[in-house]
Amino acid sequence: MNVDLEKIAQFKGNGRGAIAYAHGLFIEKKEGEKGLAALEKKMAELGHPINFKKIKVGGWYPEYLNALTILTAKDLFSWTEKDVFEMGASTPKNSFITKILMKYFLSLKSFMKEVPRYWKKHLDFGALEVIQFSEEKKYMILHEKGYKLHPIMCIYHAGFYRESAKYIIKSKEISIEETKCVFKGDPHNEYVIKWE
């Protein structure tokens, strides 16, 4: 794995255990119990141990562990970017906190107001905002600010945001594109969600 572990581990910020717990569920479903055990062993060898079964969903954990989990799984299981996107898309479905919060998003307007609060319930740094949305033109633009951990997280977040949008957009055809990226010199990450 060609990753600067020390640089990743220096990242300041925490995420709720619900996210990491959902990662464990996804990995176990995709790679089996032996796969999950192999990942935990590899994480320990890297000096960043994690036991997915013992994670407290309401607790706070270093966010870099989520990026390291994804990078280690990608390397260990020869995952593609599609697998990483799929992992992001699985997180809202596997997160108890997300399921509870999402059921209150009854419309795009309520979604727009609640997104910043939703972010703060999951992360203690950065921000997420809906900058534009149009029910008529069927699109919305999200700005993710203060999150610069690793480029793999851009792919993961794209999957997460697209899947989250399904809770409020009644369409089978929903697409997402990252149109700005902090790793390409932009001041924030921008995601455009469109639907039919």
C-alpha cells in the first residue's frame, strides 16, 4: 500500500462510531468474516488497530481511521473505485443514526435546512451545505468544506451522498459527479446530484 500513514494519522477530526461500524458490516458482507478478520489484522500490523464489533455507534473515533480502513481494504481485497463508491453508498443503509435522521427529510427544502446539522451529528469538523437545488430542473449542488484527508474519501463520499439523496428524491435514476476537489486546488469539494 503506497500511502503516507503518518500524514493520514495526523489528520485532526473525529467521526461517529456509526460510520466505522457500518464499514465493518459492509466488509463482512462483501469479504466474509475471514475478510473482516484479515483487515483487522492488517490494521493492527500498520499500528492502527480497530475492532469493528466493539465500536460504539454513538462514540467519537479519529476520522483518519475511516480513510485508512478504506485504503487498507482496497489494497487487501484489490478493490476498484467502484467498490469504494459502493462502500460509501452502503453506509447510510447500515448506519442506525443515518436511518433515524433521514426519515425526517420529507422534502428537498427540509433536506437543505438539515444537511449542516446532519453533518455535525456525524463529524466534529468541517461542514456540508446545499448551495443550490431545483425540484423543477432536478438537481442539487453540495459543498463539502474543511475535509481534506485523502482523495479516496471523495469517491466514498460521492457514494454516500448519492445514496442519502435516495431518501428524499423519488427517482430510480440519480447520478452524482464531483465537480470541484480540494486535491485539485479547489477551496472545497463540490458534488452535483441530478435525477430524472
